[in-house]
Amino acid sequence: MKKFTHNDHVISAYLDQSFLSGMNYRDSLSFRGTYLYSYNSHLATLDIPNKVVLIDKYICRYSVTTSKHTTLLFNQVPSDFTMYPINLSAKPEQNLIEYWKDIEERIVKFNRARTVQSKESHKYHVQEFLTEALAYAEYTSIDKRTKAWKYHAQITKQLFQHKLL
């Protein structure tokens, strides 16, 4: 295992896969193959052929240090890669349902917003989440007959109802 003096060097080696494994001297940030760890918690998975980085949205905010590790990762991921903040321990269908729930929460916030600026901000986030959710569904090839896709139909209805599409 290669030891690095700086965390940004660990992230760089992880992203370009120049070593099979590596870690910083404090062992707070490490990687083995395509898996990145912060304090031995699985923080991210790299899918090079598809140019995707899957980040655990719960682990990334675990501590101040882990948040810094996540920021370093976000800053170094190549621009042609897609990043999906998901629950790495959940199945793709469950993650898609979580995307739909996030969109529902934004719809509620949009409806409660009092200023035009705030409404526009929530509308923008709804559309961003929707784009990301649909891209994630395509990336994971989720069957359109699943509960997750039925949830999508309900969300789409709400989006049209509130004039967000």
C-alpha cells in the first residue's frame, strides 16, 4: 500500500488508479482499488468505464474530516465524470425512491416559498434532482416495472400540477 503525505495526493491516485491501494500517514483516508474510505467507512466507489463516482451521502457528512475528504474528492473529480450522492449500502431501486422523496420535499418547499427568488431557487433544484434521478435510473438500468418507477409517475403528476415542468 502506497503512503501519501497529503490527502489530495491520495484522492488523485484514487481517481487515476495509479496504485492498487493507498493511504495518508494518519490512515484517515485510504483506497483499495475503486473503493475510497474515510476512517474505514466506505465513502465512494469509482466506476471508470462509465465515468461515474458514487458517493455515500450519509458518510460524507459524518465528521469535519470526512467532509473535508469529500470536498477534496468533489474538487478533483474530472468534469466528464458524473457524481451520484446515494446510500452505497442500499439497492439502486431504494436510491431512486430516495431521489423521488427529495424531489417531493423540494416541491413542498417550492409551494411554501414566499418570494419569487426563493420559488425560482426551489424550482431549479427540483429540475436538477429530476435530471440526476433520471440519469441515475438509466445508469443503473432499473426496470421500469418496479415500485421506484411507479413513484416516478406520481412525482411527474405533481410536477405538472405545480407547473414545475
